[in-house]
Amino acid sequence: MSVLHMSTGSPFEEKIGYSRAVVADGWVFVAGTTGYDYETMTMPEDVADQCRNTLNTIGKALTEAGSSLDDVVRVNYILPNGDDFEKCWPVTSEVFAKAKPAATMIIANLMEEAMKIEIEVTARVSTS
């Protein structure tokens, strides 16, 4: 079994010692990802904007891995404030309109106070 480790260039990947995504045996595992715009290293204040950035970063990692957001089978949403989750629904329902993955929302503290959502996904490598 070959394993491919992928990076987005986030400084956290290097500092903490993890990969943004790992491809193994037809699966893509994307690490918990937050709402940074990694080109500018800025974090929007709005949770929906953070959610959108997060899913854009995840989408890019999946594409690089030979997958897509439409191939996601499992998603975990992690928020420090559960009341914020509903604000993300317009974004998540649009992004996952086709995939409709199994989903869990977890309330937990995140690494920085400015972080309002973290998302991790599992996807299949595209077969098309």
C-alpha cells in the first residue's frame, strides 16, 4: 500500500508535524482545517466566511489528491460555540449538495480564540 502525504504550506503543518491530507488505499483523509486564508494568513471574523475558507482549502487538498468535495463520505464540524453552526448551513448545504456525507458537529475549544470552526473530512479517491 502506498501512502501519499500532502501539504498546503500552512505553517501549522510544519510546527505541529502533520499532513493536510493523507491518501491511502483509495481513501483521502483531510486533517482538521480552519478558516485561514493561507495566501494572506488572515482569519475572517465571520464564522460563515471561515467555513467557506475552510471548505475551499479542503477542496483544493482533495483535488490535489485525485478526489473532490463530491467524494466526501464523512465530515466532522468542530466549533467552540455550537450556536454558530446554523450560520454555516447555507455554505455546507451548497458545498455538500451532491455528496451528502455522514456528519457530526462537535463542540470543543480550538487552538486559537479567533478560530470559530474546524472541519475534517474523509473522502474516496474519484473513480471517474
